[in-house]
Amino acid sequence: MSDSTQPTLDNLLSEERTFPPSAEFAARSNAHAEIYSWAASDRLSFWAEQARAMLDWSTPFTQVLDWSDAPVARWFADGRLNACENAVDRHVAAGRGDRVALLFEGEPGDTREITYADLQREVSKAANALQTLGVGTGDRVAIYLPMIPEAVVAMLACARIGAVHSVVFGGFSAEALRSRIDDAEASLVITADGGYRRGNPSALKPAVDEALAPGDEHDACRTVQHVLVVRRTGQAVDWVEGRDVWWHEAVGAASDQHTPVQVEAEHPLFILYTSGTTGKPKGIFHTTGGYLTQAAYTHLNVFDLKPETDVYWCTADIGWITGHSYVTYGPLVNGATQVIYEGTPDTPHQGRWWDIVQKYRVSILYTAPTAIRTFMKWGEQIPAGYDLSSLRVLGSVGEPINPEAWMWYRRVIGGDRAPIVDTWWQTETGAIMISPLPGITATKPGSAQAPLPGISAEVVDEMAEPVPNGSGGYLVLTEPWPSMLRGIWGDPQRFRDTYWSRFPGLYFAGDGAKKDADGDIWLLGRVDDVMNVSGHRLSTTEIESALVSHPMVAEAAVVGAADQTTGQAVVAFVILRAEFRDRIDEVGEGGDVAAELRAHVTKEIGPIAKPRTILVVPELPKTRSGKIMRRLLRDVAEHRTVGDVTTLADSSVMGQIAAGLGSS
Ligand code: WTA
């Protein structure tokens, strides 16, 4: 853990305002107050009941939780089911085939309406095509696609045949894609020629070609047999004969009849890579029965979903966990009708999202604080130009939502009527853990408030003792939960070390938190070397490694500095190698060196990791044991007076940095 990042309480408001649900909302709520005491009285029967209520099992389970191999949990382990069948086929079988599953809005304005019956035909064809391409149960498939219906179909088709998908966000670079394909030893990559972004086609296939290009240091080209390519933009693509296959040809020619493969509840459903405190991304893997149970249960209750009447829209990309649990699995298992939008919020104009809400009569909106703060910046006259009266529940996820943004969201978007659910969870937790329930909880701006029924969370001090109300500490989860990660792909030891060693027997989430006077939980951000930029997790170490892999850079330290819109922004401090020191004049903002290093990070990781600011410095502040003191760098990056420097090996370093900054 970083030396520098104790949770601080000084930035907290003490919040007096609360917003109980209206009587009308409460009366129609899916969940009732007794759900908390029911779950608390018998947690395991509660989850067993949810697993039976939410899912169809081809073999019913008799065991609920096996924790004998802790921290690797086994939930509902003797049951069998298929995730795709639960998300698609059973709705058709129950006579709901005509219900719209996906309302797709492409960035250029093209639209598609896909019913559950359509989806069943599509996933069946895709599943047949994957099997024809040699993909079997347990094989890994990398998915690198824009936000188009085929992305959801591809995930479900994998699940249908028991293959394990590993979705890689389309904004990641070829390099990032390659390392993820390698780590999972994927045998198939599903991609597209491109997608639309800010009004233009943006190519994807070249990154796949680059990732798979033969080379000695990696074996991606060894494991990958085929690349299945969706035609989205029609742009020209390079083609590797024998390897590359068009989706519309392979899937188009396949039969629309397919029997889902029944798997054990603990069969892996997917791997999703996320940033940790070291340079190498972690392949978080989730299994089938427990994951689906909690994704569906939370989606139904946290958003108070009425599948017959609601139109749900989660703005996350499928490249993130939110897109897995709250675009693909939770909503479809619940038989919801949902909007999928391909593009950016300001294409072709800054009212695009509100236009979509108005057009489809969206009733539940789930998005990130960074988006809300961006809309605040653009001005409330923009949403005011649209009819948002259909909205009845608003969700927030990915980072702490500051009370100002919360209040704006409630007033301007929610018409002072729609409850806001601030949902805390992680890639590792698989589904929402801490959140209000909109028909029960009196919500409080800025606080995620309480663990959901069935979930056990605490805020503890250094000694793992729960802190009293009014105090801060570390957020931990004290009991296993159904959608918990089952490990880090291929690295069981790292799983134990990362999450279970800081407080033995407790899952340490990496977040600081506080309990207020009412016992409500406030999330205070990461206490490790993970940054949160626009709700995306980035590792300081990973960006540092990318920077030092550039020939000009001798050393680099990266910090997340507070940013009004993106929550945090990447600020990099770099020391140039001696032979490049004469280029120091070019390092100012916009200078060639900064531009070159930014481009390098983009190539190594992707544009989301690109530093906002690059500062060239003569030295980095280090402790006597050689640890970089990021706290001091953060002071510099946030223009604060530099804090206590007494533990520095060389106390003059901060002076040198300040002097150096003055000159660049
Ligand atoms: C942060 C995203 C405050 C937190 C679902 C966590 C939040 C990390 C919230 C996980 C929230 C997520 N309030 N912080 N409501 N939701 N976080 O894996 O630091 O991309 O550890 O999962 O995001 O990010 P991840």
C-alpha cells in the first residue's frame, strides 16, 4: 500500500438533507423494508431463495455456500444452468418473445430494435458459428468490439457454449489487447472493422492485426486460430486468409437452432482485466450461478425494475464490469427492455443523451459522476430542452459522487422526483454491494449509505476493528457474497495477496470510507496506487511502466490529481535520460517531448491513460527505502503547499522540483 494515502475526512460535508421516496413510489416498490431483516436473519437461505427466484436451473442446487477453501468461494455448486438460456431463451419460452430486448441507437443515428425472439435466433446462430470455428466449452474468446448489438450477442454466444469471454475495451491499444489475449490464451478474437466515434468511423481491426502479428516475445499468434469480424463501418480492412472470417458470413450461414450447454454453477463465465497496484493488469474471473444471481437481484431491486413497462439505459461500455453486469447479464436475465447507444454524449450535439431519453421514454438511467459533471459544465439549458419526464430512477457508479453533482442530477435530470441510487461496487465484487434501495431508503447526497440485504460490509481501522460512527477507515467485506470474484486468472497467490492479506479473513476493497453519525457509508476513494479517471480504473504503476519503456525516460512517477470533471486526472513526473536533457526546453505543455510521451502512453495502454500533464523534473522525492512519495507529488500536482518532507532521503528534492517547474 502507498505510504501517502490515508483516508482523509476534511473534504466531507456533513449532510443534513435526506430525500425519502414518495409515498407513491414506495407503495409500488419491488423491495420492502423487511428484506433487510430477512436477509440478516438467515443470509444463506436468503441467497438460495434469490438464486431460485432469479434463475432457471436445469439441475437444481442443494448446496448454497462452500467456504471451506476460503477465500475461493463455491456458491450453488451442485446446480447446473446456462447463462444465455437464462438471459434469452426462457423469456421466449414464457411467451415474452415479442418484448424488445435491445433498442440500439448508433452514433450516426441508425437504429435497430431487437426482441427477445430475435435475440434468441441471433445468439443461436452465433453459438453455432463459434462451435464451427472450433471454440469449445472452457475455451477463451477475446471480444474487442464497439457498443453495438453484436457485442452483447457475442458475449451471450460464448456463455451459450460454455466458452469464457474476455471483453477488452475498444479504447485499449493493440499492446494492451495483446497482453490480455496472451494471458487468457484466447483461441478466438471477435472484433469489427470499426465503430463510429465523434462523427467518424474509427478503425478497430488494425489493432487486432497488430496484436496478433508474429513476434518472439509473445504467443498471441500461437493460441488465436480465428478472428471473427463484424462489418459495422464498411471501411477497408487488411485480411489474413484462413484466419479472418466475416461475422455476417459465418453467423449469417449458421442455423438459428442451438441447444445451450448446461454448465456447473462454478463454471467460469468471463474474465475481465482490471488495473491493480502493479504494472500487470489482473484477469478477474467470475463464474456462472452466483454471479448471475447477484447481477439479477441487484438489477431488479436497486433500480426497482418493472420489466413490462420500464425502459432502462445504462451508459457503460461492455468493456467494463458495469457493461457486463448491468447491460448484458442483469437486465437480460430480468427480461428488461434497454437502450444501447454506440457513441459519445456530444455527437452531433451536447443534447444527444437527453434526445435519446426523450425518444425512447427512458425510465431508468444508470451513469457515472464524471458524465454528470460534464453535463453540469455544459449547462442545464441543454437537458431543459428535452422532455425527461419518463425518468423515475437515476443511478450513479464508478467513483464518489460529490453532493453538488448529486443535487444537480436530482433536480435537473430527475425533476426533483426520481430517487438517486449511488451504487458502490467493483470489477471484483461482480455486482452492486452498497447502495440505497429507491423505494425504501431516504437518500442522502454523496453517500452510498448501506450494504444491500445479504451483503456484509464494514469500515475498519488499521487493526481491523470496526470504527465508530463519525470516523473513517478502510472498507472491507466481511462475508462471502455470490458474485464475488473466484480469483485472478492463472495467479491464485496474487488473489490472496491482493485482497485477503491486509486484513486476514476480510476482503479489502482498496477504498477508504467513513461512517457518518447515522452509520451511513461514504466512499472516499482509493487508498492504494489505483487512480480513478472518469470512472475508469488506472494503475499508477502501469502508466509509469509505459513511460519508462520510452527511450527518453529514465524514471517516472504518476499520480492522480483532483480534477473537476474527471474526478482525477493523470499527472506524470518524468526524469529524462541524460542524453535527452537538452530537450528540456520542449517539455512545456504542448511541447514535443510531452506530446511524444503522451502518444507513447496511448500506444502502450490507450487514450484513457494519456497523462493530462507531464512535468519533467530533475529528481523524484523518495523515502530512504527508495519508495516514491506520491503524496508530495500530489501536493505539487494539485498546487498545494508541499506537506511533511522529513522522511525524504534528500530533503532538497522538493525544492529542486519546484525550481524546475518554474522553468518549464
Ligand atoms: C470506485 C466499477 C465511490 C471505487 C463498478 C472502487 C466508487 C472502484 C463507486 C471500482 C461509488 C465504484 N462511490 N467510489 N458509487 N463505485 N467506485 O472495478 O474506488 O471499474 O474500488 O468497478 O471504483 O472500479 P471498477
